[in-house]
Amino acid sequence: MPQDINSEDFPLRQAQEIVKSLSKPKPVIYWFDFLLHVTLGWTAFIVSVMAPAFSVIQFGAVVVSTLALYRSVIFIHELAHLKRGTFNFFRLVWNVICGFPMMAPSFTYSGVHTDHHVGKVYGTQADGEYLPFGLWPSYKLVGYLLLVFILPILFAVRFIILTPITLLNKRFEAFIWERFSSLTIDLSYRRPPPGKLDDRYWCFQEIGAFLFGATAIALVVAGVMPVTVLIMWYVIMTLIFLLNSLRTLAAHAYRNSGEHPMTRAEEFLDSVDVPGIPFLTALWAPVGLRFHATHHLFPSMPYHELHKANRALIEKLPNNHLYLAASRRSLFDALSRLWKEGREAQRRAVIEVSESGEAA
């Protein structure tokens, strides 16, 4: 955290009072937004499969499909925050036409993401969605981005191969749940046993993803569908993972070493808002995630209210400089700051080691 910023001065109670009316999710917005983009995404996917290889049409279809399906799958973040027992039909439809075909059923994020917003967990070693990138050498950021090329394959293996293994041999079920059933960035994360915050129908979701993936492969092997279907699925999924990885790196400052929990205000100032140009910024940070710091202040606030909250807090907070301290001008600005802070942290670490050696 910059030295001229004191998190203890953050006007949390005033902020809560200003946005208290922006808390109710509107089903019509959820349904319209999701169905519009998932329909556009799969339609463009079909065009990319049928178009001549490497043609302008195929290239354009891949771009449209990637952006539309990326927005569609990011609704998994909303599902993790929606009150338990609500939006049940929406959750079912999302899984069937988005979560299953993309090998990312909603249970892989529910519960796991909720822990990310627990005060004693956020930014610590128990937080599967946090790594101290802001303290690490720059090459680790590059390594994290390179993972996008193998992630689609790993997701497919998880449900097409590992799911039937758990069905045939229950001894592996706990191990696979713990090690291979969470959407996290920390590959060493160990998921706790299923609890009340997890999707109650996670077993059915797992089988649904398996059936979808196995059926697609069987149809390709049988010659019913062209192999291009699998190729384009891999290409588009890789591009989605790339966009999401860049967004993830821009979502926080990642300054905490993981040894100590952070206060709510520290958590906010370690998170990042990128209001940017609404239409363009929403392409890489969809479904409200361009206001990620504001989201960490109010985790239960629906995505369609975050822009209103951002404007209200800027206009109505008596002193808004601490709130604005979490904002970045663009994706490049957020990523470059993370890169520079990581290099600076490494430089300080080298100096400290050198000084301790001289003292000894």
C-alpha cells in the first residue's frame, strides 16, 4: 500500500450509508444479459466451425464468440454471490447451456469464492484466489499467463476423465474434490469438504459436465461432428482464459504476503477499480468486474448496481481520495503498476538480504 495512504481513515460507514439502496438483484437484467450473450456466443461458435479455415469470417466469429461466451461464463461470479435458494432456475439454465459445455459448472466457484470475501481469509494462504504477485518477481506473472494454453485441456480432463473415476471408485472422490474441483489461481489450494455454502446439486452438475463433454467427443469420433468443433472449443476457451487471467491480475494489487489477514479497508485498497470506457472496459472485465474494489466493499451488491455505486461514492463521500486510490485508468495501467511494484519489492528484498549479510 502506498505510504501516503492510511487505510484506517477510510469512511466505510459513510460509504455503506450512501449505497444502502443498491442491493437488490433484478432477475430481468440477469436473464436478458445472459441469454443475449450466450446465444450470440454459441451462434458465433457455430459460424467459426463452419467458416473456411483462417478466413476473415472465421477470425471475426472467434472474436465475437470469445467475448460473448466470456461474458456469459463470468455470470458464475454472480451465482457465487446470489443468496442461497434464489435464482435456482437461472442457475440450472446457466449450467446447462454455459457451465457444462465450458467445463465450468457453478459448484466449482460457489463456496470457494465466498471464502475470498471472508475478512480472516482474504489475502492469506487460505485464499485460493490470491497470490502475492505484487511481491513476486516478474517472471511469475508471465508464467501465470502461459498457463492459459493448458487450462482448457485440464478442465476437460477433470470432468471427462476424472468424473467417471470417482463414480467407479469412491475412494478418489474426496481427493478429486479437494485438489481438482475449484476455480482458483493458487494451484496448491485444498478445498474443504462440501459444506452449506457449496451448491447442493454439485454431484448432478459434475455428471452433467461429463455427459456433455463425453458426448461431444463421441460425436466427433463417430464422424457426426467435425473435429473442428473441438479445435475451435480449445481456441476460444484459451482466449477466454487469457482475458480472464489478465483481468485477474488487474483485479488486485496483491501486496499481502499471505501471512496476516487484512482489514476491510485494507482489502478494498488492495483491490482495483477500472471504470475506464464502459463499453470497451466491459469487454475484458464483464458483468461489473471493472468495479472490483467496490465489489469487495459490498460483495452482495448485484453487478448491475456497481456502476451506480461507483458514481454515488465519488459524488457523495465528503473526502473521496481514499476511495479513488483504488482506481486505475486502464488495464495497462493496472498491469504496469503490478509489474513495477513486483520489481520494486524484489529490489528491496535484494537490498535487505545484502544488508543482513553485511551485518552478519
